[in-house]
Amino acid sequence: MRIGVLTSGGDCPGLNAVIRSVVHRAVVDHGDEVIGFHDGWKGLLECDYRKLDLDAVGGILARGGTILGSSRVQPAQLRDGVAQALSHVEDLGVDAVIPIGGEGTLKAARLLSDGGLPIVGVPKTIDNDISVTDVTFGFDTAVGVATEALDRLKTTAESHQRVLIVEVMGRHTGWIALHSGMAAGAHAILVPERPFDITEVAERVGERFSAGKKFAIVVVAEGAKPQPGTMKYEQGSTDAYGHERFSGVARQLALELEDRLGKEARPVILGHVQRGGTPTAYDRVLATRFGWHAVEAAHRGDFGNMTALRGTEIVMVPLAEAVDTLKTVPAERYDECGCVL
Ligand code: F6P
């Protein structure tokens, strides 16, 4: 069998572990041939690829990023490219395509699968917001990076008696904010799922200072929004894909809290540091299992599906289900965050 693998969308620690696992299972155990398309769907559309053998994946398990490169392709470009992708797959004798990606990639995978491409998806995202899998690899690493940053920021906040507002990734969902905030004992956690009341946040931080505490840490997901019309400072811009990003919610909050509390406040935007570097052991294991199961699914002809973690088991779920809704932080999980000011 000939398998084509690609990584698409924002990168994520663990991508290389999947690629390595696919090659190990396919080449060593099944005697398959594996090729890797460069820079995501673009590589498939432009027939830009290289052969992946054991040497090609040597030493990559612990490496962040993706050896294949990644890119984002506009949905319209893909819609127009279905026939082209099909003909490249046929010409190259590829029997299965394994795209590794997040929400956008899995949507594209579904489109191409409906168009006749033999696809086995593998989900990834540091945001952990893909609904049909309990966890995506990359999340554990991102939470670890954010938690370490929060621990460090506490000591400088205390020295200067400041409020530090730490913006973590999470365009649509607050999983990284919730988990890192809980792990580091943040004093307030703001997530996109629950528009925040700035007056309440300011009151709570103010009460902490009144009680004699020297600093406060607020963790905010980049997609968190204030209740409409409650804040003086403007939110940021929208990118070419219509995503609100680098909205500057931390900057906005710092300005508001300084104004309202008369305390120094500093925004810290963690950004892509959460996506870079070596994956945790947990993420390496999950990524490796996903790769192994994707190859098995390809051999069964189990196309149009993707790998998912349910409890401790890896199962296959239809791509159609995977992209229907995002996994948001449920109210009861948010209520457990235990923020004590
Ligand atoms: O989808 C994962 C994510 O990390 C989001 O949380 C973030 O908004 C986005 O990627 C930013 O990605 P990029 O800068 O690569 O477009």
C-alpha cells in the first residue's frame, strides 16, 4: 500500500510523533511505502512531496513543529481543487491519505473525502476543542508551557505589586485558560464560553488587594469577550479567514483594570510559545497511538473517518461528526475552576 501523509493548519507539538508512527507502522510492520506532502494540502494540490522512510523520521519524536511543513489553504481553493487532488492521488498510486490537522483541516478532509479521496484523518490542536475526541495532542504541552509561565509571572507580579493579565491561546474555547489557570492558581480565569463582566473582575481583584494581598494574576483566553458595551477600550481585528485574533483582550483588560483600580497592570501575551518546542510525554504517546491506528484504518479501508480518544481507547469516528460542533468548556467545568482572590 502507498500512504500519503500531510500536516495542515497551525502547527502543534506532537505532529512529528504522528508522522514517525505512521512510517514505523506502515513501512516496518506492513511493508508499505509512505510519502509526505509538503506544507499541508498545498503539497497535495501541487504534487509536492517526498518519500518518508525510517531515516527520514529518525530523531523526530521529541521535536516540535512538523518536518513536512504546514500551511492554511482557503476553503474555496480546496473546493476548486478536489478533481486535481484526486488525479494526483491516482497518478502517484496513493491508496490512503492521512491528513493531520485541526478543525479547518478536518473540514477540508471531509470535503475531499466526499469527493472520493481515501482519507483517514488525525486530529490535532493545542486548543483541545475538537468535540469527538476527549483530548487532542498538543494540549498537554501548551498547558504545561502556560502553567510554567504563570508560575514565573507570579513572582514578578508580587515584587511589583501588579496585576498581570496573561493571554493564552484559545480562539473559540477556553480549555488552555481553564487548565493552566487552575494549575497555577490564577485569581480569575476568563474564557470565550462566558462573556465576562469587567466590573465583577475589577471588584474581585480590588478585594484581593484590600485584603492585603500584593498581586493578582488573571488568565484570559484570546477569544474571551466582555459583556457588550461594558468596556471603554476597543477590541482588535479580524484576519483574512474571518478569525478574530490577537484581539488584544489582555491589553484591553490591563487598561481597564489600571483605570478602575489605580493599580499597575501589565498584559502578557504568551502567543506561539505555547505551540513551539518539544511535546510532553503524554502528547508523544497520544500522537504515536493516533498514527498507529490511522495506518490500521487505512489497511481496513476505513475511510472518511478519523482517529479519536474515548476514555483510554482509540476509536474511529466519521469526519462528518468531527467538524459539526466545537468542544466548549461546559459551565460546570468552569464553575470548578476554584479561583480564589
Ligand atoms: O488553532 C490553534 C491556535 O493555536 C489558536 O488558538 C490561535 O488563535 C491560532 O492557532 C493562531 O494561529 P496562527 O497564528 O498560526 O494563524
